[in-house]
Amino acid sequence: MRARGPTTDIGKTLAGIGTVTAWNVIPRPLPAAERRRRLLSSIATHSMLIVSSLMFLLPMVFVVTTAVMTDRQSLTRQIWPNPFVWSNFLDVFERIELWRYTLNTMAIATLSTVGVVLSSVPVAYALSRMNWRGRQATFILVLATLMLPFQVTIVPLYVIFVRLDWINTLLPLIVPAFFGDAFSIFLLRQFFLTVPEELSDAARVDGASEWQIMTRVIVPLAKPAIAAVALFNFLYNWNDFFGPLLYLIGNNRLWTLGLALSEFRTMHHVEWNLTMAASLMFMGPVIVLFFLAQRVFVEGVTLTGVKG
Amino acid sequence: MSPWVIGFLTFILYPMVATFYFSFTRYDLLSSPEWYGIQNYVYMFTKDPNFWVAVRNTIWIIAFGVPLQIVLSIITAWMLTKPRRGMKIYRTIFFMPSLAPPVAVALAFVFIFNPRTGPINVVLNKLGWEDPPLWFFTAQWSKPAMLILTLWGIGGTMIIFLAGLLDVPQQLYEAAEIEGATGWQKFRHVTLPTISPVIFFSLVTGVIYGFQFFTQAYVASITVSGSSTSQAATSVGAPNESLMFYSVYLWQQGWGNFRMGYASALAWMMFLVTMVCTLILVKTSRRWVHYAGGGFR
């Protein structure tokens, strides 16, 4: 039964992205002229790709080289580090409380991700696998909030959190996540719709409640979509700057990495080497996550864009 | 459903209505809101020069940023469909930057584009340009530098276009070839119509995102002006208000100057403008967006 599930669909999309060769391969010997033409065009595409790859990589290269320079050298015109100061990566921990900021950021990102997944799965389920009056209208409402710029709600939200005395605590950045997130609901709903209705019917015949169908049938099948939602939320909260700027700026014990990065700026100059070393450590978890879950990322982005 | 309903009421509906109400008041958070009629809106349009600066800057970044982002995404995605080997490596290289934390990206680009010691100008010097631009340090070049920064992160859009390009049915190309279509004709009459929904999607999200552009501009401005976090309210927009984008201005008015009423008015105006832009795009899209299934997908 699993093999017929939606996982195969997504797998197919992915296979399509990974290899474009299927239609290119023609099983017959090619004339020499044609072979030469293909070789030339292959060299042309690869050189174009390599040049543009270098352009995309260059900023990262400069970040890395600067991160291992001395403070003095980072303020000169030299591009290559001399000497290499690997201890910069340790110095950051002494200069600012990098551990504290990492833990704060991690706490916000993890807890709000848990909240979004727990709260969005049931809503997406109700919007896709259950029939009730007003379902369509509710879905349109969810879509509408997707388009809503957050600036439209931010002032009263801030006022609410001031009244609750939640400013300078992590709560404003975590609690709302437990009430559902429009983007995640939308993505999960799109995925749930692809699960064949017969699966639910079979479970219903066996006397399963809607809750059981959701947790035992749909959620196991929807693991890739749930993983995508969790990744996107983690990443969003890890990278977020505006929220922490509003709610945490007055309490430097709760600062996130983003807020803390500006700490290297002193009155006279920016300590670029340490700033870049800390930036790299800020990017680190993102890069690791990406390589662990590259498929989920690519599928997820595709799912939101093409079928939106 | 019920947590979402509570969430929708407390975190979306009530705040929207409240923002609308606050936009007709003067409110500094300390005392209660004071009725101000339409004065916030009158001030915005007739007496506030900074509002128009923010609007112009935002239009600039959208007008250049969104089309460039779409064109470059299509080109990179199209290049990625070509090779038989190594596609995943290239895809990773193009995609990764879009995941990097905006704060880190902004700091990195301010450093790379440093007029005196940054690698970009060092290289430009070597290539014979004796007085290369001052980039983030001058109002004339700060927006182009910001544009380059945002274009570095086109990976997400590119991935969507890549999926769209790979979705184009091969029979269509073969049919076009039989008819004797040239490469450009195939692109114009086969590829473009098939990926037009993706173009439409990127246009709409690009315009909405343009109005929300904040973090990179904020970080770049306070870094070049060398101010501490407590002075941020006066230094955002630096140099010379050239990076004062709409959301940055909204933050400055609300959280720098504690003019919550005026910030609410700015937020509602932004909401209206993005809605109108989206509606215009939706209306015109019927003429150029082609849905393969015929209708909504």
C-alpha cells in the first residue's frame, strides 16, 4: 500500500529534477560530426555553469578567508590570509557568549517548529480529508492570511505582548507557533489531498476515528511533507531577525545569533575577522541541515511554487 | 481546528482590525490611543517627505529586483537542464546562498563591498578601475549593491523554475522542431507559456516581498554608520536615506520613535498597495498566464 502512496509521486518529481537524461539518450551510434557538436556544446554549458558557480561561491570564499585573518589584516587590502588564525573560531566564544546565543536561537527555532507541526497537521487534515460546511471558505481564509504582510498585524500584537508582560522573553516568538501557520497548513493540505481516499475508507470500515486515521494512516504517509514543513519553519526561525529585534532587544541574555552578530561592532571599527567567523558558525547548522535533507528542501520548494 | 480558529482570531483578525483603528489615532504605547481622525494619512501624503523617500526606494528595488531575479532565475535554471553530469553539484551551489541567514549575508556583503579594503574593489583596482564605487557608503551606489546582495539569493526561485522547465512536455519541443522552429522560437512559444504560471507566482511574491524588505537594509545601514543597537533608530536608511525602504521606515516610526498610530497607518497603506498590485497582476495574468490543465491547478 505504501508504494502506491504519494511518496512515489514526489519521488518521481525528484527523479525528474535529478536526471534529465531520459529523453536525451538515443540508443544508436552517432555520426562523428554529431558527436563533436555534442562535445562542444557540453563544454560550452559546463564552462557557463562553472563561471556562474564561481560567482555564487566567491562571497562565501571571502567570508571564509576573512574569518581566519588577524583583525589587522582584515582591515588591509590583502585577500589571502597570512597567517591563518584558526583560533578566531574559539575567540568568538570568549568575546561574546556565543553558546548562550546559539542556545537561545536553537530554543526558539525548535520549539516554534514543534508548535507549527503539532498545530498545522490537524488543520490541514480537516481542510483536506474531512467534509464539513464552510471548509472551502476556511481554506480561502487560510490562503488570504498567506498573502497578508506581517506588518499589518505587528503593532497590535506588540501591544498585546506588552500588556502580557512578554516583551524581553522568548514567549512572543514561540507561543503563536502553537496556533497554526498558514503556509504550513497550505503545504500539508496540498500533500494530504494526494493520498487516495480508499485508505481512509478502509480504516473507517475498521472502525477508526478521524483522529486515528490522521495519526495512523495519513501522518505516516505524509512524512516527507511534514519534514519539509518542519525544515522550513526551523530555517525561518533560525534566520529571523525582525521578531527578535522587536521582542528581545532589551534583554541581551536572550539575544539570538542574529542580534548578537552586531556585537562585534565597536565605536571605531568592525572586527571583521571575528564577525565573519561568527557568521560562519551562524550559517553552519543551516548548511548541515541542507546536506542532511537536500531532497526534502528541493521537493518542498517545488511543491510550494509549482502547485501553488 | 479550534487552536487555529483561536490563533486566527487573536493573531490575525483582531490585530488587523486593531491596526486599522490605531491608524486613526496617536499612540505612543505609554498613554492610551488618542483619536486623531485621518490626520495620519494626511500627514503621510502631504507633509512627510520621508514617506515618499521610502516609497521611491521600495519601487526602485522592486522595479529592478523582481524582473532581474526572474530573468536570472530562468537563465540559471535553463543552464541546469543542460548537463548530463554534475547537475546536483551546480544546483547545490546556486541554491545554498538563499538559505543563509540574512544578517550574516548583509554583514558579509558590507565587508566584501568595503570601498577601500573589500575584495571587490581590490579586484576592480587591479583590473584598472582607479576609483571604483563606494558601494554601501554612498547613496548613489548603495541600492545597486543591495540589489547584487538580493540576487545572490535567487536560489529558491531558481529551483521552482527548474521544476517548471523540467515539466515542459518533450513532445511540444519535438512538434516545434518538426515545424522547423528555431531555438528562440521554441523558447518563446513552448517554454515561456508553460512556465508562465511560475513567472506569475514569482511576480506576485516578489512584489509582496519587496514591500517587506527589512533585515538586509537594516543591518547594512547600522553597520556602515557604525552605530550601536541603541542608536539604530536614527541610523537606519543610511547612507543618506538611500536604504530607507518601506518596512524599515515603518519600524523606525513605530519602534524607534514610538509613533504606533502612524506606523499602523503606514502598515494599512502597505496592505492596500500590495493588494492592488496583486489584483492588477491577477487581472492581467489571464492574458499571458497559460495553465496546462485549463483553469486553476
